[in-house]
Amino acid sequence: SGNGLTITSGTEAARHNTIGNLTIRTTDGHGIEIRKGTGPGDQTPAEIVIEDCTIEADGVGRHGISGQTSKGVSVYRADISASQSFGITTDSDWLISNSAFNSPAESPTPVDNVAIASQVRVRIEYCLFNSGNVCVSISGSASDITITDSTLHGVGSGPFSGVIALLGGSDITIRHSTITARGSNTVAQAPIGVFQDLAGPQNVELVGCTIEAIGGAASTSVSAYRIDAGSGTRIIDCILRAGYAEAPPVNAPASAFALRPTVGGLVVSLHGCTLDANGGHERETLVYDIGEPSQATPAGVVQVSECSFSRWNIPISTNEPVEDSVQRIIALTLADPKAILDNEALGPQPVRKTGTGQPDTFRVLSATGSAAGMSQDVFIIGHDFAGRPITDKITLAGNATVSGTKAFQSVDAVILPAGNPGEAVSIGYTNQFGLFTPIDDVADVIELSSRTNNEAVYQILPTVGIIDMMRSLLSPPPGVMSGSSLRIVVRGPR
């Protein structure tokens, strides 16, 4: 038991120690502990180099390197593992370079490979992380923190964790790194790549990173990047993906970018990013490239420019000059509650029905029961305007026609519920149409024009109708006739 190596200070301004080419293993102590001496006038240990070392620490609360009272420590080419605590706890002015960190997934208390709490000027470069939970956590008043050219693999599961857990701090930069959160096939987890906690980290910038959350058979949800609070977050030229390697047995929401703020004032900027999410089941409806999984209206603002995504459920603005785009609907058909499926009889077991009718344009669909008292769920499975998979769930309300919440370009199948003898379901069109452009204000739909077959030109209508800015949906005003063509001018991000 005890530390493998302890470095303390005297009254000198700099220690100038170099520790190299050692293998250190402890069963109940820190691998290396750097701490301030207890004598009168003792200074913080400074200017220490640790290189080409293998360090393994076991025991609760025992770190590979414990350096919470040190300055100017450089770690080069080290292999560090701690089975039940932090790999490294830093102080200010640390450099960690070309090193590898490992903490086993089966650890009884999986914690962070590197913990940075209220320190400044810490740089991590060219490192490899494999963690049973969190690779790097940044908290408190930490500032001027850089992670660059590194690969980080972890689980990042829990209410306040990610593979990179931003639990506070400011001026945090993550560049050219690969961040992967991977879920378990046996343990219920919600893998998150990068997580911004309610403590509200400030001025976070990610550039050129690939961030991925991959769920397992027991995963409850996945998010590549999740923000609960913070301000000044910029995500530039990054790839964000969320999906599942194994289909879980329960509903499995997925978000490439999840905005879940509980306080106002949050502004997030995405530029040049590619975002893609895929659910664990074809019945999963909470799958968004950019979204708020609980479907509440978020308090923050997402600004995008030159990003690739097609599924969202929150208002989206831009931090660059907006562009006017024109969308046309040719010879539209007004609401028809039986256009996709006409009075399909229900049986004693759920049925996946294919070979249905198709939407005539990108529009929201509806479901209608045949009898009072029907309250089953109907799932519509298909694709959006970009050809990406979507699913909508509609809960029947007797024999009333109930509108969905998502616009479909095509329908692959309808999953019909079990029913009593004589019960049937129809699927059809609503008068709500999807926009190809995200918006953050109803005024972003700046013009709606209509043209009938007897008119040579489009006529500007006095109102654009009803706009759902959360999902970018438009319901034309009364008076638009079946067979008319619409011209919609929308102002929004590229």
C-alpha cells in the first residue's frame, strides 16, 4: 500500500524533476502524487516532467497521477490506468501529450481518465482514451483548456456525464479529435459523446471533430452532443452521429445534437456540420438530427449555417445572412383521411401493412378509427424530403381524425394495432405541409402565393396561414382549393 512515488516541494521556485522509464503499480495508493510540502515557506511543486512511464493504480480514490497542487507538469508517452478513480487530476499549466489512458468498463466506480477542476491552461494532445465512463471532465472555474488531435472512447452515461463532460469552466477548445460513446448490451445506459451540464460552461469551441454515440441492446437513448446549459458554444466543421449497433428491447430515442436547456440565454452555433441520427427501432419517433427529445420548447437558440440535416423539432435560426428559398407544391390535394389506407380492418395481433398509398407531396398524415372508444397507437414509417427515415406515432381518438406531427415524402409501412372485431383504421392526408427550410419565427415564411389551373400567374395571398415553427410546418389559409399550386417563400439558414 501507499503511493508508488511522492514528489513534495521545499522553498524552491521550481522542482525541475524528471521521472522517466518507470513501471509503477499500486494496490492502495496513487501511482505518483505531487503535492506541496508542509514546511514554512514551501512552494507549489513546479516544472516536473513525467515521461515513458507505465502507471497502474488500484483502490478507491487512488489516482494514476495526483497533481492537484502542482504547476507546469508535463506528461509524455505515458500509459496510465486507475481502476476505481481518476487517471490524472491536474493543476494549472499542465501538458499531457502522446499518452494512453484506460479504465475498465467493469470498474465498480468508473470515473474520469482526466479530471480538470478549476485549473487553467491545461493542454491534452495526441492522446488515446478508453474509459468505462468519462474520458475527460472539466468543471468549476477551469479555463483555457485545450484537447486536440486525440481519440476518446467511453460510455459517457448518466445524468451528468459524457465521454467529454463539460460540467463548468470557460474558454474550452476541442480540435481534430474523435469522440465515441458506446453503450452496453447488458447495462441500461444513455451514451453521450459531449455533454454540457447545468453548471453552464462558457465559450466552448469544437473544430473538425467526429462525435458519435452508439447504443447497445440495453441503451435507453443516445446523443452525440447534448447541451443542458452554457453560452457561446460553437461547433464548426464537425460530424455528429447517433445510432444503435444493436436494437434495444424498449423505445430508443436518438439525437445527433440535443438541446435540452432549462434556463434561457443559451446560444449555440453550428457551422459546416453534418448531423445524422437513427433510432433503435422503426417504431421510435424521437429521432432528430437537431432536436429536443422531450419535444418541449427549448429556452435556447440554435444557429446553423451550411449544415447538413433534415430532421428537427425546435426553432432554428442562423448567425449569417439569411437566404430566401422557394418551395412549390404542384396541384395539391386537400385533406383526405383515406388517401394512404382505406378502412383497413384490425385483427387480434398488430400487423405491419405495406403497399399503401403515397403522399402526393411532403405533408403531415392522419389516422382515423372506425369506432368510438378506440385509443390504440398507429405507427407510420417512411422517409422525409431528404430520403431519411422517419416514424410518426398517432394515438387514435375514437372515430375522430387525428393529425400526426411529422411531414412524410413517402410511406414504407403502417404498423396497425390489434383491435376488436369490426374495428378498422384509415390513414390519409392533412392540410399541413412540411417546409424544407428550418425557421425560428412565423415571420420567416414571408410569402405564400396560389395559382389555379385557370390562372397564368401566382397570386400572393393576404396571409401565409398557420405556421408551426417548431417543426417547420405550414397550413394554408382557407380558400386554397384542391388542384391549386402553391409557391412558398421561406427565409432561413443555408
